[in-house]
Amino acid sequence: MDCLFCKIIAGEIPSTKIYEDDKILAFRDINPQAPAHILVIPKEHIGGVDELNSENVAIVSHIFAKIAEIAKNEGLEKGYRVVSNVGEHGCQSVRHLHFHILGGSQLNGSMV
Ligand code: AMP
């Protein structure tokens, strides 16, 4: 499968890792949209939120538990945003489920 994030998980493409365990990886976004911009992904290939189902959704609770830890470690006590773009209308550019953590400064109040 030709998936950029699967190649990052496999170590075929370098990344700046923040956190890793047997199920997930967190790394810095190559094109940061905020002072802190981290991506959290499952190691299992899931295309996006639209491919979640009762069989694979448990990974999302693990990801969110770690997002809280990662944000604390990054010093984002004043807050942050968690975003997952889905499909064409959601402007998803990498078809591997990922959650953006954005913070480190006051974010725009607009969601779109
Ligand atoms: P999305 O547009 O929501 O699918 O987000 C994909 C994100 O992956 C974008 O914010 C990109 O900047 C980021 N990205 C693409 N290639 C890399 C890479 N090699 N390392 C880190 N982040 C990347």
C-alpha cells in the first residue's frame, strides 16, 4: 500500500517523533500551522474517521488519552485544538487516520 504515514511508521520516511508505543505514533507536522503542530496516528492503517467502526474504534480512545498527555508535555496548558480532516470536502490530504494537535498560541475562533 502506498501510504505516506505507513512509511513513516515503518521508518522508511524520517519524522520527528514525540511519542510511540505498539499501537500509535505521534510526530511533528512537516508544515506546522501553529507553534505546536503534532500528528497522532494509529499504526494500523485506517483511512480516516470515515473508516472507523465497532471493530477498530478502540484505538481512538487510546489516541485521545495520549493526546491529553502529549499536550501537557508540550506545555499547552492554555489550550489547543484537535482536528481530523475527512475526505475531499474535509481537505484530507493523507488517507491514514490522523489527529492534528494545534496550539502554542491563540488560535482563530473560526472552524472553517
Ligand atoms: P491532512 O491534510 O489533514 O490530511 O493532514 C496531513 C498533514 O500531514 C499535513 O498537515 C501535512 O503537513 C502533514 N505531512 C505531510 N507529509 C508529512 C511528513 N513527511 N512528515 C510530517 N508531516 C507531514
